[in-house]
Amino acid sequence: MLGWRIVQVMLLVLLMENLRRNGHQICAPTTTTAVRTTKSFRATDDAGSSSQYTEPLSDRVPAQGIETILATSATHPPFHFFAYAKKTDMVTAHIVQTGIYEKDSTTALVDTLVCQPLQQQQDDGLPMLVLDLGANIGFHSLHMASCGARVVAFEASPDTAWLLRSSAKLNGFWRDKPSPSENTTLTIIPRGASNKVSKGRLSRHPKSPGMTSFIAQSAFELQTGDKGTALDVDIPLVRAQDVLKEIGVSPDAYQLRLVKMDVEGFELQALQGLDLQQQFPFDYLTFEFFPAMLTSAGTGPVDLLVYIWKQGYRYLEFSDKNAKNMDSYPTIPMGNTEAAVRKWGHSMVMQGDAKDGKGFHVNLLVKRVA
């Protein structure tokens, strides 16, 4: 058993070295394996960027590289991904160990809403495009790309975006912009998504490097970056709709399938910078609803729920039990008025606070009906 593990590690290192030298795409093995690489993989072989939004904020990323932990997903099809090396990381350590993240929620949704339809898609249908706002190290973005989707992923943290960029290049997914004629692509926007063009400073959770937010560093143990580190830089904040237009995304060219969003309290601002009613009417939206984080960012949690409802979306019954069966997603009975949505939202927040307090959060799913 130990001998086979050593062989796996050697094969993965050889694959990385081969890709670094030749730029070839590789197929991921089906075994979930984590390996500390002996050489750093650097995503520096760009031929140039055609978009102002895709240029990496790399001046604060260590020159020697940060891609030291490589793992393989347990999804189908599998993919390789780089992860943070910090041993105390609450999230990445689990992903590296199991090859899966949010198995019965977001990953199951991706399988149902993205991967399964792509497997059944007819040649005369519009190519599918998905948007990931707050991609972190990119597990879900890479998963969707591996299934054949065109993925546009926003990640504001410079070092996290760099890891994702390296993962996309390692798998052969990375493109400066999506194209209707090419599937299985991943375009990375190393910027923050907001409702206006501005700049901000990120704070980071000490036990989860991928968890960053523009809210005050005192909230949720978040800390600002030390001088000279990746977070010691002003992060550009942009409107997602401006980015999508510049890189050629439109409902005439693509099936706008899914927005996956996890931006640590800035969900309302991110959505206000994305015209969901006219320019970019995505079919589905799934997001982390974290009332305490939203409040820290100056957003009323229920106001976010109402805003999404006003964009023509309705909330679906979604749980771990029905995540893999699209037919079992009925609309949540709450009435079709703003007052009814507010009542439902307040009830959910109160029940969550009573059960989990400040740490209450839940993944929600909505479907466009108007």
C-alpha cells in the first residue's frame, strides 16, 4: 500500500513537471491524493491579457511560488487543484483529505444543475456559462469547468486567486475569456465584485486563508494582512456586469445557467452590480446566507432575500436530502408579496439565531421565474 502511494506521488510530480515544461493538458487520476510538491508551479507563461479585469494582482505573491500542496478531486470527472499549505486551515485540510467539498449541498447542486444538463445537452443548444462570485481556491469552479461548462470566477484575494489560476492552468482550463466555441474553460477575475467601481482592503480568518472579506477586521476574528503580504494591497472592486460585457458574455451567446456566490457578507453589493433582470438573467442562483456576516457588512439579512425576490427569483426547498434530484426542489410556500418574503426571512433568521447564534449560516437556492 505504501509503495503504491509513493508511485502516485511520483506520478503527480512528473505530471506537474511535464505540464510546466510543455504546457500540455493532463487527465486527472481517479484516486484522491495530496502531495507536497518539490518544485513550485508558476502560472507565468501568459501570452498577454486582452482584458483589464483578468490581470493578476501578483506583486504581493511570493516570488518563489505558493503552489506547494496538490490534490485530486473525488468528483467525476476528477481534476487537480492546489490548496493552502497551512495545517490549521479549517476548510482546505478537509478538501485535501477527502477530495470533496460541501458534498451534499453545493457540489451536489453543481452535479444536478450543471454537470447533468451538460451531459444531456443537444448540439443545437446554447453553450452553458456559469458565474462564481467568491471562488476561494476554486473547487466548485474547477468542478464545473471539468464537466464542460464555461466558468467565470471572481476571487478578490491575490494569493487565493493565484492558486486558482495555477490550478486552472494545470488542468488546461484557463482562458483569458470564455468562447461559445470552446467548452471546459475557466476565466479568473482577480477582483472584488461590488455595485460600484472602487477599492478596498481585505481581512482574512487566521484559521482559513481562503476566507477573506471586505468587512472590518474585528469581526469574526478576521485580520488584516501584515505589511508586504498578499493582503497589504488595495483590491479593485468592479461591477460583474461590466466584466461580463467586456469578455463577451450575453444571453444571446450563452445559456446563463448558474450564479454561485459566497462573498462573506457582500452578497447584496455583488448582486447590485449584476443586472439579473435584463442583461444577465441567470436561471439559478445559490448563495451562502450568513446573517451575522451580512449585518457586519451593513446589510440587513432580510433585505438581501427581498432584493433577490424582486429580481424575479423564487426560493426553492433545498436540503442535503434532495440536492441530487432537481424534481424534488419545490418552491418554498411563503406567498408572492414582499411582506410574505420578509416574514419568512425574519422567521428563518430567528430560528437560526436560536439554534446556532452568531455562527448561523445556510446555503439557499433560487430559480428565475420572471
